[in-house]
Amino acid sequence: MLALDAMGGDYAPREIVLGAAAVAGPALKLSLTGNPDEIEKALAGADAGARKFIEVVEAPEVIGFDEEPAKAVRTKQNSSLVAACREVAQGRADGAVSAGNTGAMLAAAMLQLRRIPGLKRPGLCTILPTPGKPTIFIDVGANSEARPVHLQQFAIMAGIFTEEVLGVVNPSVGLVSIGEESVKGNELVLEAHALMAQSSQLNFYGNVEGRDIIRSVVDIVVTDGFTGNVCLKLMESTSSLIVEEIKRAARSSLLAKIGGALLKRRLNEFKKSIDTEEFGAAYLLGVRGLVVVCHGNSSRKAIASALLNAARASRQNLTGKLERRFARLEAVRRQ
Amino acid sequence: MLALDAMGGDYAPREIVLGAAAVAGPALKLSLTGNPDEIEKALAGADAGARKFIEVVEAPEVIGFDEEPAKAVRTKQNSSLVAACREVAQGRADGAVSAGNTGAMLAAAMLQLRRIPGLKRPGLCTILPTPGKPTIFIDVGANSEARPVHLQQFAIMAGIFTEEVLGVVNPSVGLVSIGEESVKGNELVLEAHALMAQSSQLNFYGNVEGRDIIRSVVDIVVTDGFTGNVCLKLMESTSSLIVEEIKRAARSSLLAKIGGALLKRRLNEFKKSIDTEEFGAAYLLGVRGLVVVCHGNSSRKAIASALLNAARASRQNLTGKLERRFARLEAVRRQ
């Protein structure tokens, strides 16, 4: 069972509910949190066969995108977003998914689910659609400030995620810096590099530069949440700007128009392959429960894909494996 | 007179020297530092009319891209790169340009030219070819660590640069963060935001997010050298990756091939418009002399364009204006 915040997102509840209905079935039961009337109305447009695998959990309040996360979570305990996390905290669901206010979702997850013992900071990781093979990128914004040990722990968590969810054996880890050599970087990176290089938990590649993030140089790219968030948004914006410019070029003359028309299908395929809406889900690693945040502009397809990925992570017992790894590390540390 | 490191860059000395020959004239005299024989050989292929506006300064040593900057600058005082800065330091040239080892150029500039009094840290700024109007981006890597006052001073310097070199009146300044609100960001950004918001020297817009860097939201984007360097390399790599993918798409079927051929000219124009080789020059603001570093892969065209921009900055007395501004600020501070 996964809990889905039916009211979070630019196109909620309709697109969220239809995304749920597209994947609900005997192997994937869902509980939708939100306004029951609105959820039922949206469900009326969906395949009736899915209905019996969907529960509705009443949660009348909604947290908006502009609300201050910590305050919103504290004051709106009956919001669809907090309710989704509560379903997990109280053992009724294995994971919570929301396309609502990311900050509020992180705050609700921390409050309701708490940190994995031994882990200092949860990290938000996402899957970049890089050529050849996907790249795991952590932290894309759970923490605005980081210490070296946080980066090392992000790498360990992302390693387990990559093995369990993407099936990559012994994934390689790169640390974002301003030069490949171990002496290049700011204080945080220099110390984190030293820590990670001597960690037996990691297949540490060394530093990677900005250009390498999307070049599939490593399986996992680790950085602090400030740099990660800025980079993620910059990548999204660079890709969509370039696609816009190419479309403009393809309208600029008659020949270019014909050329553009002939290329259209390929360009659309390409656009889709880099579209963050298709890959826009991020996983909050490090809380005691599976928590997935989707892009605010998620379509039903994005929600369906996030639910399928979350279901896979849940079947693989991602959270349990993260807990066990950190319990072992804590035991070693205390010896 | 501008001093140009003839031996720095992937295509040195040939492309560097031909770039120089393309713009040298009565209004732009150049001194080329490096191996005189090699420089003369390269000049033999250039327009003879330019020759009399070009001096050659013998500097037999070369600093490679892999050398440790501070050490290389200390031990190779007779390198073409150090010699170019020395021409400025000793008053024979108004500015130094190099496509060689960036770190070494920064170290040589700091050593030979020293900081502008009142300025705490020089910053490396570059012009991003963003749609509609260019964006000034500072610091792209002169400093791996920054304090709030450094960011504020980068903004002041970039403001003068933008006014003098791009002719923009009262340019707006954005500070890179992970949210638009003033309470969003890491400690450095929160403090820098407060400082910049109350600075009468700045037309401060507030925070900008990663996506806004290339969206022409502001004239000047300020960040620390770590974030700036990672972002710059990420942008370069995202653009070139997307252009590669589109070329691949345009070869994928017969119709796509025809479409690609029809679109080719527009795509090439577009590629050029975002090509960092055409815009790859960065200006080290804050030392007592004009210092321009070019992309290692600079062609003659990139060198020619960097020289013309440097000449403009020199005519506008950019360095003198920076010095005067900081002298005034120092005077106010001491009152």
C-alpha cells in the first residue's frame, strides 16, 4: 500500500488521481489523501477496474506552494500532504508520494517518520536521465548546509538506492568539485573527499566537475543540497531553453519549417528523454519510511511512473536496508 | 597596448597569433609573449599589414594545463603567461590576455598586479550568451570559498563592468540561492542577501534560482566561485550534450536526415550562439590591471573577440574605475 497526496501539485486532484488509477491493482494498492468528494469526482473519469484497489483517506486541508513549510505542517495536521506521511508513520502504508510543496513534504516526513538511527541528515536524491545510463544525484535540496560526514552518508544511502532500485552492482560515486584533483575544492569538499576516499562502504571515483554531472562518468553524483538544488534547476532550465530555441529555429524559414516538421517526432522523443516531468520524482533517503516527492507540474504519467518506482523501492525494502546498513555502521563505530 | 600570451591554449601558438593578427592595427597594438621563432612562423601566415602593430616579447618557458598554478608561476618567471602579466605590471601594456592555465593566470595576476585597495578578493566574471540580452556571471572560480562581503564586492565590480563594457545603465543584480525568498539559502547567502539588500551601491533584485541564471531575469548573477564554476561547466556540458543528441536524432532515419539537412544552417547558428568558444573569455576583476582568461580551446576568432572586448574595457578605463569606486567606499567606511 502506498499513500498518495491527491491534492498536491499544479494539476491536482485530477491528474494525480488519474495517475493513481492508471497503476492501482492487486499488486499496488493505494490510499489517496484529500477531499473525498473531489477525489471521487476525479475517479469517475478513470477505469472502474482500478477503483477497488484505491482507498480514500479524508484530509480536508491543503498546503499551498507558497506556504512556509515548517509552519504549514505544524498548523495543518489535516492536510492531504501530512496525512500521506501519517499513513506511513502509523503503518497503514509503505510509502508516501506527493507532488505538493517539497519543503512541506520534507518537514512532514521528518516530523512523522523521524531519521534513521545513525544517520545525521536525510538527503533528497533524484534520477537524472543522462545518456547511456541514468545518474543518481544527491542532495538536490533537503539541506541548505552540509558537513563532510553528511556528504559521505548521502553517498552510502545513494549507493543502496542505486543497487536496489536501479539494479547497479557496486555503483561508482563522484563528488562534485571545481577540479578533478583531490586538492581542488572548497573546505567542505576537501574534507568530504578525504572521508569518502577512505570509506570501505563506497566505490569512490574521486571528484567530478560540473561538466561530468550529466556525462555518465559515475553512477552517483554527490553534492551539498545548495549546489545540488541550483544545478538541478539550471539543468532543467538549460534543456528547456535549448529545446525552445530549436523550435524557434525550426519556424524561421520555409526550408527550416519543412526540416523541423520532418524532425519533429525525433525532437519530441528527445525532449521527452530529458523531460524532468517524466523523471521528476525525488526520493527522501534517510527517514524511516519511503517518501517520494514529485515535480509540482506532474502529469498523470509522471505520477504513475513515480508510484511504480516507489512500489519497486518498497518491494526491495529500501528503507529497511538503509536502516540495517546504518545500524551496522553504528555498531562498528561504537566498538 | 595589450599583452597576449602567444603560447597558452590548445591551439597555441598558431590560433592565438592569427587571432592577434586579425585585430592588430593602429588602434590596437599588441605585444605577444612567447617563443619568438614560433611566433614569427605563425605570423608569416597572417596579413602582413598587421605585423607592424605587433611586438614580440621573448618568454621561452611554457606553463602547461596540468601544472600546479602557484608553483608554476613561482618557478617559471620566464613563461609566456607570467610575461604577459609582467608587461601590464611594468606599465608597458594596458591588459593581459591568455588562453593558458586559468589558475596560473590568476596566480600570476595576483602576484604581479596585486589587489585593488579596499577590495578583499578578486572575482572571475564571464558573459553568458543568454537569450535577449547577455548575463554577467561572477564568480566563476577565482575563489573556492567566499564570505558575504566578497559576494557584495563581486556585485559592485560586476556592476561597473556591466555599465562600462556592455553599456547597461544601473544593471540589476541577483544572488544565486535555492528559493526566491530572502530566508532561503545557506548561511553565506542569507548574510550576503542582507548585506546586498542594504547596499546603496547596488540595484539588488534579490535571490535568483538555478533556473533563472540563463533566463535573463537579471543583468548580473552573483555566486561564490565554487557554485559558479560548477554551474558554468554544467551549462557548457548540457548545451553541447543536447546539440550532440539533436545531431544524432537528425541522422536516425531518412526523413530525419532530410529534416536535419534543411535545419542545419539554423542549428549551426544556434550552436554558435551558445558556444562558449565565442563567449569563453572571463575577466579577473579586482586586480590593478586588466586580465582576461580565454577558454583553453580558443580559436583565432575567440582570441580576436577577447582582444576586442579587452580593448574596449581598457578604453573605458575599467580598472581605473574599479579602483576609484573602491577608494571612495574605503573613504566612506573610514569616516
